[in-house]
Amino acid sequence: MKIVYRLKKNYSYVFIILLTVLYLVFLSDNCSSDSYSNAYSSLYAQDMFKPHHLLYCLFGHIILLLFGFTDIEPITLLQITNALFAGGCLLVTRRMIKRVNRNETFISFAILACGTCFGFARFAIDNECYIIPVFFNLLALYYMQVFLVKNTMSRLVKASLSIVAACLFHQIAVLVWICLFVVLIANRNGKYSLIFLSISMVVPLAYWIASYGVTGSANVSSLMGFVLHDYLDGTAQMPQLKQVVMLTLASLFRTFLQMHGYVSEIARLNPLAFTIICLVVIGLVVLGMIRFAKAKKRSLILFHDRRFVRLLWLVLVFNIAFAAFSNGNAEFMVMIPFVAILIFSYCYTNQSVLLYLSCAMLIWNVPFGLYPYAFTRMHCNERTADLMRLHPEAVYVLMEKPYVENIYLYKYSDEDMPLMYNAHKYDSVMFKEHKAQGREVITDVIGAESPLSRASMVTEIKFRFDGIKKEKILFRFHFLGIKRELSLL
């Protein structure tokens, strides 16, 4: 009865529970390439210490050790873990907002706005490595929020430990670490900065130990090579000016509303439903913007409130800037909805703005984002991986080679791993060499079609096997603008 009474009094908890259940119901059945890679590392304890998310796969390995006795698929267990941490993100956000505005209706709508943003929800239903560091980032911000009011050492230590955990789960948290450190320097008390730096030394120490374990070397150059591995080997793309602006704007929009080429295919298949949803969403967004334009901005009288808002603006700018530097990578924008809603909570009290915008995101993102990911098969990569298992002697030239490779590793480990090439890195000279060796070449490049996406915009396939005769078509796949035909040449 006490629980029921508390929920009635603090009904924002109900919104958190419902959103967490939403994530659990809509767990993705189209896990990303990185999700399979993380699941492989966690399942087989291989390559667990990855530079850009040092502890994520180790944590996943522990989860599988604890709950692996169940009949649940390992990658699904890891998705459930992310969904629960997503609920934790909403809980921490509630605590922060309540320190500014104790109105339960405002808090509930703010939570709904955070939880329905596609840039957050898409990772809450997958096995990507971004939700857990967001949780610890928010926890660090919460403790800093309290510290700026009370200046208690315990809060500073908790904030330091939280941001250390965030950095160890993903390097992107360093951006929040920098912002926190800047605020402490502005505090003009060297003792606080020294304590923060002392606790933060855990991060380079952990990386040094991991680097030594992976490379067998303890020198500085090996450490830096390990930390910056993704940039040095080309995995992380350096910015290209012609793409930065367009992709950053597209990813920023997609952080709130799903925008992908397959949505146009859904519209073509269900024009009436799509039109109705569009009209409703546009109407809600317009109403929200009108209410926002009329909303009166609060005056932040207290100095600690102004300092915390400056901290939030710094976090927001840093995250957008780094995402732009990474060619508009939407994965680095997952913190943005929370920071934006927190800034709004400090500056405004108009809850109808949050209601209209959150309802718009919910109505759009469930049918066009969460549902297709959870209840349709949007690729044939798993089928390709299963076929590779049966024909490991062939050479495979694939549109999504890393994706298929990671699925294969997750399902079959590295046993009998066939030779694979990325389609945009394969050419006619390589094809002639393989045929001269008597190798069978299997590809899904011929006649392949893909909906407009970030990946299709940044890669170009020059060799499409034009004029080369197919010996056999192994299978065909066509759904939501994705067309594949796996052919034996």
C-alpha cells in the first residue's frame, strides 16, 4: 500500500516504469553490427578491452556469467541490461529536475520527452555501448548539481567516481569530465580540483593496465596507440567538410525523430496511416513551438543555479561539436536530449511545451523507429552468415561486411571464418586474382539497393561486377527499400 501511495504522490515514477517496459517490449530484433561485436566479446571473453569502451564488454561478460543459466539469448540479456540502465537514466534525470521544479506533472512530461527521443530509445533497445556511460554521466551531473549548492566533499567524490565510471565505459564521457573540471576550476578552490584530478587518475591507470595486457608493452607510445586506436587505424573517420554540416544537422534531427530512408518505404506501403501520423505530429510540434515562443523565461536568481546551467550549456556544445567532428555521428549525440531538457527545466516552467513535443516524438518514433526494429527483419545479414558457415571455402564480397562478420563471430566464434571483403574496398583486379586461383566468389553487390542513410552517403562502391555472369542465385531479400541478391560468380 505504501508503494501505491508513493506512486500516486510521485506519479513521474509511473512514466519511468512505463518507458522502461516500452524498451523491454521493443527490444531490437535488428541488432547493430557493433551490438553483435560487443556480444561476441562478452560471450567468448575475446577482445574484451576495447579502447573506446574499455569496460563495456567485460561488464557484459559478468552479466552473462550471472544470468547465462537462463534460456534467454545472450545478446538479448545484454539488451535487457541496457533497457534497465535506460530506466536508470530517467530516474537520475528525475532527481535533477525535481531539485528545480517539484511539480510532478512537469517532471513527468520532462521524463517522457527524454525517454521518447529516438537518439536515446534506439540504444536503449540494443546492445550498443552508450546507455551505461550516459547513466554515469547523468549521475556525475546530479552529484555536481548538489555539490554546487552544498559544497560537500562527499558529493564531489561521488561525482568524481561517477565520471570515472562513465569514461571507462566510453571515451566520449571525457567531454563531460572536461566540463566538470572547468566548473571546479571556476570554483577557485584548489582542494576540490585536486581531489577531482586524484580520483580521475583511475582512468589513465586502468587504460595503462589494459594496454599492457593487450600489447604487452608498458611504454607511453603503446598506451597512446591503444587509447587512440580507432583514429590511428581509420575506424573512426576524420571530418570531411562537405559532409560535416549536412550529416550533423541530419543526426541532430534524428536524435529526436527517426529519419531514415526506410521510412519513405513505410509511407509508400501505408500512405493513409503515414499521412495521419504526419499531420498529428506536425500539429503537435507546431503547438509546442507556439507555446515555447509564448513561454516566459525564468530568472535564475541563485548563483549555483546559474553555474549549473552554464555547465549544461558547456556539455551541450561539446557533445554537438564532437559529433560534428566525427562527421555528424548520431551515436555521440545520445546525451543531448537530457541536457536540453535539463536546461529547459531550469529556464522555463511551461509543461505544455514538453507534453506536445514528447507526444509528437512518441507517436512518430514508435511506428517508424521502435516497431520496425523490434518486429520486422530489416536485413539479411544473419542469413548470409549462416550460409557462410556452410561454404567457408568461398570468397565473400559484401555490402555490409563488418555486420555479417560480427554476426558470424557471435554465432560461430572464429571457427572456419571465411575470407570476406568490404564491397567498397574490392576491385576487378582482386576478382581476377581470386578466379585465377579457382576460388568461388559470392557477393550481394549485384543489383543491391539501400535506402538513404548515413552509411550510404559516406561510402561509394566502384566495382559492381558489371557484365560478369552469375552461376547461381543463392537467395533474394527485398524489404523496406533494402534489396539484396546473394550470387555465386
